[in-house]
Amino acid sequence: CLLAKATIHNEDVIRPYTPISTNALVGHMDLLVKDYGEQGVMSRKLHEMELGETIAFQHIPPNVKIQAPFAPNNIVLVAGGTGITPMIQALHALLGDAASSSKGQEQQQRVKLLYGSQRSDDILAKDLLDAWAENYSDRLQVVHVVSGEPATSDWTGLRGRIDQELLNEYLDDEAFPSKDDTVVLVCGPPPMYQALCGPRNEPETVKGLLD
């Protein structure tokens, strides 16, 4: 991810954002930023900027968590809310973007994406994800889960949260027979991360539901 910096109300504000564009792009990048209104100081700034205005970005090496190509053949992506952005970045490499393909690194792993959102109209990049799931149906499965969808809506997908039951259903031994050949990547709001993985300050140990 990249660090964005702006002076807002006479204070320096720094926030991390993950580009969702492929590395094949040169000279520009795409960001997916949810507008949180008054609760999101930097996101509000970005949404209110006029064409031609500038903002500072900085890359720091620790913000590269894991580098493609990925070794395991089974990839599990678990995301919540804006945590989908690094998953989109990873999917470019996993599904074979122009950059990876040109280097003979296009990968053929099986990928499952479990993506939790509040409501169906909160699902970020849904059209892109669903199109990828259709175009790469032999390799990619996308599962949407909504936790706050009104009971009266016409949503026909899964409701609730990404819990132990859901993990057991989609990450069973038949789907992923070798745990040594599987990697699970998680990104989401702190409560979700805590429930799935345990405390962030203990990165060497998984203590949550994934344990």
C-alpha cells in the first residue's frame, strides 16, 4: 500500500491506500476509496478534490506484505469492507495480468474469495469481482456475505458474518486437501481481523477462527 498525506484543518493527516490497478500500468494508478463522510477525514478530502489538485503519496518497503508470484496452489482471500483493495491487487497477478504474463509468470492457482460487507449496496467493486468470477470460473470463486442487509431486500446471497461455519463450508478438506499448499490472506476492519486471526501484535501466531 501507499501512504497518502494531506494537510487538513491545519493538521497533517496520513492514511494508507492500496492501488487496485495492475502493475502493467505505467505512469498512473487506480485507487478505490470509500467515502465515509465526516467520519473519514482523508477519504472526504480525496472525494472533494478538483481535477488538477495534487496530493502526496509515499511508498515504504514494509508496506509490501507478500510478493507475487505466490508459491502455494490454493489461495484463500478473506476480506471485509475496504479490505478488498489488496485482494484485487493480488487477483491481477493470480489471474494473469499483462505484467506477469509477459514474464512467463501467469499463475494457475485455485482462488476462493470470501468477502464480507454491511449491505449489498456496500459491496465495493462488485461488478469487477463478479466478472472475474465468471470469466475465470475454473479457478476463482467469489462468495459475498452481507451482515446488515434489510430483511425486506431482494438479496439472495449469503447473510451474516464470516464465521467458523462459513470457513468450514468453503475451506473444507475436499476443496483444500493440502494445508501445506494453501495460503490464507486476510484484510478487513480490526474486529474482523481479531476474530479471524487474533491480535495484530502477535503476527507469528494465529489465534482466531483460522486457528
